[in-house]
Amino acid sequence: MTAKGDISVTIMTREYPPDVYGGAGVHVDYLSHALARLMPVEVRRFGSHHAASESGPAVVGYDPWPELARGSDARLRKVLDPLSVNLAMVRDPIGTEVVHCHTWYTFFAGHLAKMMYGVKLITTIHSLEPLRPWKREQLGRGYEVSSWMERAGVESSDAVIAVSQAMRDDIISHYNVDPARVVVIHNGIDLAAYRRVEDRKALDARGIRQPYVLFVGRVSRQKGITYLLEAAESFPEGVTLVLCASSPDTPELQEEVVQKVSRMRNVVWIDRMLPKSELVQLYSHASVFVCPSVYEPFGIINLEAMACETAVVATAVGGIPEVVEDGITGILVEPGNPVDLARAVTGILESPDVARRMGEAGRARVEERFSWQAIAKQTKRLYEEIAAS
């Protein structure tokens, strides 16, 4: 072992830079680097990117088997490819004491690693397959496979990390797991990278004028984007909705959003993931940030907006109420209700002093509760407890 300590970890993940499209990928990126300052960390990831680093984690990439591309139903390939990567991930010997898996995409690899190498297994749940029935639209019968992979990993784990208390309750109710083994460790935020800036080049380059309401996320039914578009029809005159939204769940949903946006005059759609520096500019100058999700175990995007001192309107689902303080850092509304969503957004737009106070309170909250350094220390303590058990 190195001077960093007497325990090491192998983290398994689908998403890792430069291939990050959601909150789980952001989480693993920051957590792995924060942990690497405390202990030896290896990351095994989907994709062919490799990296060796003395200061950060060592990264090894694994591609799916090309053979699976031949003749497969496109929806079934979405689970067959991950299965093949899982097998490749455990092909190489594992010399760490702990394997830490993120999302169902890697849970079968963790399950196998525990059996093959005798390591301790920890899984982090960023969302639960049983609570995302719309994924049948994406995966067809493959949804049964993704659900099985998730169950196999969770129920064989020595510890399960939930990113919110609401998520912990869901895990215990849906899986056969000892509640004592399910712990809450929240997501975090890079306080240096996400902070209010005056720079507005990203806005000027896209012709975005204030005031505007901002959405950041995948084109997914989970994210409530269709409800937001309906709500935007009632926004005050002169207010723009800026959608920073890409990675559609299905071609059909993409087309549905395209058709809806094409009939609206107050929408700017940025159909790709932006560099962090540009995203921070969008957060910083938005009058309101909106998170209309119908299911959200945590909602790291709300932290990003709050860190940039922007008031938030979000749905009161999952772990969001553990992040957004209703009436203090933003306003919480019921999911799937465009009328309430539009009313809350309009209320903040018409009260700039309230919006400013909420933004300041949001920054103070993330500084106090959600730094990655604190979260990495909690995670390392869990590794040590599990390795010693």
C-alpha cells in the first residue's frame, strides 16, 4: 500500500470524463478525484479511455464486444453491451480491498467481483429501476435484464449508499437488504468550479437575452421536460426558456420535443452538453432555474444552480426536498403540474429581491452541506468499516 493509507478501492462506472451525460457521471468524476487525495483509487469505466496519474485515480476503459452488434434488437443491445463490459471489467484481476459500483450498468460486475476475488462490495444507488417504468420505452424486454442486474448488485452488497434519505427508503422497500447496510451519503458540488460569474460570452454567442428561465438535463420523461414546455406557454411576455438538453431517451421523445419547441417563440434549445465554464455562465445569469422531474433521487443540478446563486423552482420528489429548502432557496411544487410550475416561476420572476435572497441562501447552503471533500471522507470511512467487518 502507499503512504495514502492502508485501504484501496476499485470504482466501476459507466460514465466517466469525457463521457458524462448525467448526475451519476458528475458524481463519480468528483468523488474519485476527491478520494484519490486520501487513498489509492482505480476506476474501471465503459469506453476505451485509459489514464495513469500520480495525483488522480488510475483509469482503465473497457469496450463492449463487437459481436453483440450483429443482428441484435437495438433496445436489447442497450443491456447486452453493458453485460459484456461487466464481464470484461472482472476479467482483469482486482487487487483492492473494496469494489464500489455506480448504477445498474456495473452492478453485475460488482456481484461477480465479490465472488471471484473475495472483495467487499459497495453499490451507490443514483436511481432505482423499479421506479422508472418509462424505461420500457427505451429497453423493451431489456428492462427485465437491467432490473435483474440492479437487484443482483444491491442484494449482494456489503453496504449500499443512497444519495438521499428518500432513496434509502425506496431501496429498503424494493429490495431484500438489511436496513443497517443502507447508508445515506449525499451528492456534492465543486464549490470552486460552480460559483456566480459575471462573464456572459456563452449567452451572447447564442443570442440569449435576460430574463430567462433555465433547464439543464437529459431529454427524458423522468426529467419532466414536456411538463416544463407546457408551463413555458404561460411565462410572462419577454421571458425566454433556455433548454440545455440533450441525450434523448428515445428518438420518439426527441421528435416529440422537437415538434413542441418548433411551435414556441420563447424557447432557446441548446441540444448538446456544454463545457462547465459555459454552463456556469448560464446558471449565473438565469432569473430562475427549473427542475421539473417526476423522479429524482437527488438532483445534483439543483446544487449547481444554487452554488451559482440562482433561485430554484423544483418538484417535491425524491431527494430534492433534502437539497432545496422551500421558501428559502427556492420553491417546491408537485410533479406533473404545469400550472403550478408556471405560477411558481412567475412568482420569482416578478420578485427580483426574493430571487436574490434565495440565490444567496442557496450558495450558503451548498457551502455548508455539500462539499466533495466532506463526502469523500464519509465514503472512505465507510470503506474502512466494511473492509474491517
